[in-house]
Amino acid sequence: MMNKSRDGWYAPLAARFQGMEEPMPLARFAAIEAILHLLALNAPATDPAKAYLLFTQYQLIGTTACTAMEHTLQQARHTLGYYRSQKYWQDDLRAYQDPKYDAVRAFSFEKSGESRSFSKAEGEYPYPYKQRQREWERFWTERLEEAKPTSYAGAGTYRYPYLNLETGETETVSVRFDSDCTAPVPPGIPEKGRSEPISVTLDELLNTAKEMAGMHPGDPCCEILSTNILKQINEASVSTCTKLTIVEVVNIVGMVGAGKSTLIKVLAFWCHKNGYRMTIVVDTVAEVMNLQKYLSAFGVEASPLIGRGERLKYINQVAQPCETCLPAEFSQYLTPLCLVDGMDAQHSEAVAFGKEPCYALKKGNKNHLCPYFHQCLGTRMLRECYTASVVITTVAGFAASRVGAQRETFLELVMRGFDVVVFDESDRVQKTLDHFFMPETSFNSYIRECAEDCSAYMRLSSKRREENLAEQRYDEMQRQSVTVLSCLVKSLHHELGTWKKIAHGDPFSALTLLEDMYRDESEYRIPYAVYQAIYDLIDMQDEDGIRQGTLWAVLESSCKSTDETFFNQMYRVWLNELGDDFSRSEKDKVKQIQDARIKLILRLIYFDHFIRDLSDAYEASHETSYGQNELFGFLLSFVFHSCPVSGVPLHLANSWFWRLLFLRQAGPDWIAFPKTTSKIGCFVYSACWEFPAWRLNSALPGVKQRRQDVRENFLHAAP
């Protein structure tokens, strides 16, 4: 996001800015000019107010390779992503055009009728364009930030939290180390880069299966594979093939028991023998552990990767009814002992699963890595994924696990150092990814989660609140969300007549209700002039003209207060302006219901705008945070379904080339989804009369999610 530093930018202009009345920070001034420079390179004839579109990255959806400029935009998005927001970009652009900056601006602006343009400023001005350009490149530098060196706990006393399961209280445990830790050299994982497709003939796979049968007589893979027939679908034709080629995305479909899982096992052994690294994504932890045990028996360097917080549940999944102990293959990963916990003289009970202080030995206010991280069995999975030939994990482990001493996401490691990713039973994986990356939530739940944030913000000093206008704006919108919800509920409780769009309990949006009133209604039908005026509030093509009209004032007043007096007054002013364009029924009851429906639609449109602004405000106020609660890309304009797992994030830079293999059951419900484009809005479930539940394309700000820290680097797109 935008660099917050106030120092180090445009040093030759510092003296001039100090002499101005309330100037913007030089860092912000430089960021605005950097974006205008990018716009001049990409679309010099474009209205500069639309420059925020540079950072949407919609132009990259579906591509497998980027131009140099597209890659530059990706890099710039990490530091200038604050300006993805139309509001924040246009607000700062207006401030940049203030006359007090006339003598120092590198760009000039012209307005001819409704069109606006910009160009490099002519004449002489301090700190010339070429010198500024060298500074702008800092926003999209190609040099990757070096990871901060890991801080291991050395000699001294450290503390960590201990959860007492009996009382539910968290206590503090102190431990002492007598010597400093010598940090080992982490394993180097070279970036695979763009590779050639992987091809293996069916004869090779069959010979591999025979080799497996020789190692373990009775293994069924050879028998199953020898009876399989692999067919290739090419457009409308189906033909028998003798070679499996894995390039980009490959879908393998088969009936139950056809041998899809068998193919995975044989392919994993073949990849291990031929130097390829594979990640296998399965549905459950039990499948993870059983497949790891199976492959290890054939000498494959296979490692599971599962979460630590629910080990007891995982143990129950793999434990056999009559066994008192887990097999060693399972216990080494599921029941390891924490070495640091053995130094705890205060408690007889072991530290709870998932609460081990691997990364959380605290000295002062700083966390340190456990000095036994590279020896402890409890962190074995987090280390082995760097060296194993095959890593087996679940969907959650694939998308959200953090591994290694640096706690990088496993997804990043896979994209950097693995050759093949296999999704078994990908139809089930799809459902999990949908909930993982596009969860549903209710607006009422969001409001409850905001309570603590708002309370903490209001306890800040006045000076602290004024220091960050973005945080101030987000807090203001959080508090306004209660009023917005109350206004919506009030409209839903008004007399709306028998409205099938709502009465049947189907989801609806402002657009579907508007279309219904214009096309399907008879008694409460609205004319085209009213339909078009309200539709423009949704489409917002002529934004400047719309904002100057009376209907915009009606929209703005719709959810500002639960007192509807002003809203009703503005609504009547708009009706008077329409005059003969809106012929009304002579029946007061009909007019009352018609007005109530229109007001509901207006409030739904307001809510849609409010949610977008709320998302923008959240991003701006959390511009340097990459925590679990961060939100990226709240509303997406395009959703692609060209492969069974459309939610798989792909990094689309020039150097990446990923091979994905999807296996799923075939049946009457198997549908090949074509690429589709849909406009995402807010849909109400009318069954929830106490409060509307909103199904959104992403989560509301503040909703706890485990996937936010990877969204900045990876796009939701299918190649």
C-alpha cells in the first residue's frame, strides 16, 4: 500500500512545501505523480480521474504471461494499492490540482466540455521530470524485499502464554536458555521458473506400478492401472491416448472406482523417481495421513502438512477402534512433544496442541523463534515441506498454512519450488475453496464485530485520531453501518404489497427489483423515465452528472438517519421534478406501495455504494497490514469458471508456470462451465426478516479470514 513515510521523497522540494499552508506529505505528492506517470505510459488520452483503474488488475485475469508494463503495474500495486479506491484517488487528485502546487507540479490539466486530459507540465519547474522519475520507480522496484533475518531465542529468560484447559485462563510461563542458538542455514529452494510440460506415457506409468508391486507384493495399483483406459477430449472429439501431458490445467474425470486415486499414487512415485516435486491436495486429514504412510512405504520422501490446533480431532480420525496407540507413522506427526514445554516447571499438563511457542518466545516486546525449531518433532512438517518430494495436505493447509522459520505461506513455496499440484476429488475441493475465499456473512455479524474496534478508536486521544484520516473515515463508516442496517430493515417492514420477488424467499438485489417494477409489474409499474433514472444510480456511467441531480440527493439521504423526514422531503422534490414523466394512480394505496418499493430500491442501491466505500475505507486504514483480518478485492466485477476449481489463486508474472491436475468423479451432475461474466451486487435473503443477510463475493471488512495475506500476491483466475 501507499508508503506512509513522510521523509525521503522529493527532498529538493521540501523547503517549498514547508512554506505552504497545510501541504500534503511529500510521499503522497510523489505517489500521485507516479500514478500519473504510469497512466501517461499506458493510456495518455485517458481522463486522469480514472487512473485508479490501473490497479484493479482486471486486465490480467485469464492471462498466463504478462508484458513488462503489466508486471510493473503488479509491482506498483503493492505500494500504491491504496489508490484502487476511486474515492481516495479522486480526492487526492483534486488536492494535487490545488493552485498552491502550480509551481511544483510535474503535470498540468485541461478541461474541454465534459472531457478532461493531462500532460507533462511545460516550462521550467524545480526538480525536473527525469529526476522525479527515478524516485517514482521506487514504487515498483524489481528488487524483492529481503526477508528480515529470523530472531532465535538466545541465552536469557523468555516467556510464553500457557492455556490452562481446566480454568480456561491464560497464564505466563518463563523459561531460561543457557546458551545462544546457532541458526542453521535454511534449505535453498530455487525458483522453478517457466518449465516444459511434463509428459509420461501410460506404459511408463504401468511399469512404475509394476515396480511398486515388486516392492510390496499385493499392492493393487498395477492391477487397477492395467485395466484403465485413458481418453482425451479435444473440443467435440474423444480419442484414446497413450500419453499423459500435464501442462497448465488438466482435468481428469472418472466414475467412482475408475482409478483416479490410484493414478495419483503411481504418478507421485514416478515424479519422485524423476526428480519432480508434487503437492497433493485431498479432502480430509485422514486421507493426508494415510496417503503419506502409503507413499513412505515405497521410499518416497513424503510429508503431511496439517494444522496444529485440532490435533485431537485428527487423532480420532486416524485411530483404529481397538488400538490403544497410534502407529509410529502417525504419532510422529500428530503427537510430538514440545521441547520447550518440557522446561516448564509450573504445570504438569502438557501445553495444548496448537499453543506451542514455536514462534512466540517473548523477551521484552519482541517475539523470538524457538532455538529447537530445526530439531523439534513438533515443527517437522513445517521443515520437511522444503525438502520432501511429495507434500500431502488439505485445502486449508494448501491455501493458508505458514511454514519454515520465516513463516512464509505454503502456497508461495509451492509456486516457487514445486512442479505439479494435484487436486483429488476437486468437486469437494471447489466447495471448500468457495467458503475459504468467498465466505458468506451477515451484515449484522459484521456490526457486532465492529463494536470492539469502534470502542478502541473512541478511547484514542484527539491528536491520535487526527493523525490518520483514513482510520477516522473507516471508524465513521463502521458506526454508520448500524444506521444503514436500521434504514434497510425499516423499508422491508413497510407495506410493499404482494411482491413475489420478496415473498418467495429468493435472493434479490436493487437491480432485480427495479427490473421487476419496470417489466413485470402491472399495478405498481414504473415508466421508463423513472426506471432509467434509478438504473443510472446503479450503473454510474455519467458520475459527475448523476451527483449533481436531485435523485442523488434523495439517495444520499436514504440511509443517513432513521428519521425519514428529510428522506421523504427529498423524495417528494424528485417526484415533483418528474412531473408528467411519472403518471401516478389515483388510488392512494397504490401510490403508497409504489413509493415504498422505490424507496426500498434506493436504499438497496445506497447499501451497495456503502459496502464499496466501506471496503475502500478499510483498505486505506489498513494499508500496511497483512494480518489475517485484512481485506483485498472486496467486490470483483468478473468471475470465471473455466476449471472445476475457479478459486485457485495464480500469480501471473512472467516467470510463473504452474501445472494443475484436477481429478473428480463423473456423473449426471458434472457440468463443464463456460467462461462467464457477471456483475456482482448485493443479494438479500428475505427469509431473514430480523436483519438482511448479504451473500457477497468476498467477506465484509473485519471478518476473520485465513486467506487475506496471500491475496495481495495472487489473483483469483483460471488460465
